[in-house]
Amino acid sequence: MSKHSLDGLGELQRAVMEVIWERGEASVHQVRDRLAREKTLAYTTILTTLQKLEKTGWLKHRPEGKSYVYFPTRSRDEAGAGSVKGFLKRVFDGDAVAMFQHLIREGDLTEEDLGDLRKMINEKKREMRK
């Protein structure tokens, strides 16, 4: 998986990234405190995870006092886009139209959903004319 895709991250790495995206930036203690609501994790476990995420390009850090504050190098939307592109390539051989046809046929779409899709298509058409 691409390092730009969420698919390549493990469960703890994704959880850590969610905390960082939610907060904008965080120290090891802040990430650990947030994740402790669900599961007890050692400081060193969180530190190692943050360091691995930094090494693979997901995070950067800056010093603050005696500790580091970590911040994301890409937004949640950018990371999600990588996952969607990978999914599209794997499942639909890169054919976006085939994916949308499947979603429209098999999805539980409401009239409102269909109206939103029409608006998006019309906006895309206007963009293409420019």
C-alpha cells in the first residue's frame, strides 16, 4: 500500500492519526490520554508509534519544552483520498464509472442522496467547461 493511504496503517497507527487529526497536534501524553479511554497503552508504545508514523512521512514534530509535539503532514481527507484511489484500482480496475454504477444500483440511496449526486455532477460539468 502507498504510504499515502490509510490502508497501509495498522489499527494503533490509525487510532493515533485520528487523535492527531482531531486535535491538530499532540504530544505523546496527549495521545496516550485520549486513547486510554478505550485501552491502556504504555507511553513507550505510543512514542514508538508516533516515531514510526514520522519515519514513514505521516507526521512531523517540533520541540515544546522537554517533549515533542507531533502534527500531521497530510489531512484526513488527503489520506482518505489515497485509500479510495487504491480501492478503486483494486476492486474496479480504476474504472470510476463502474464503481459509481455499482454504488447507485446496490446502494440504499434516498431521493435526497440522488439530488446531491445530481448537484455534484452538474458542478463538475461547470468546472470542466471553464
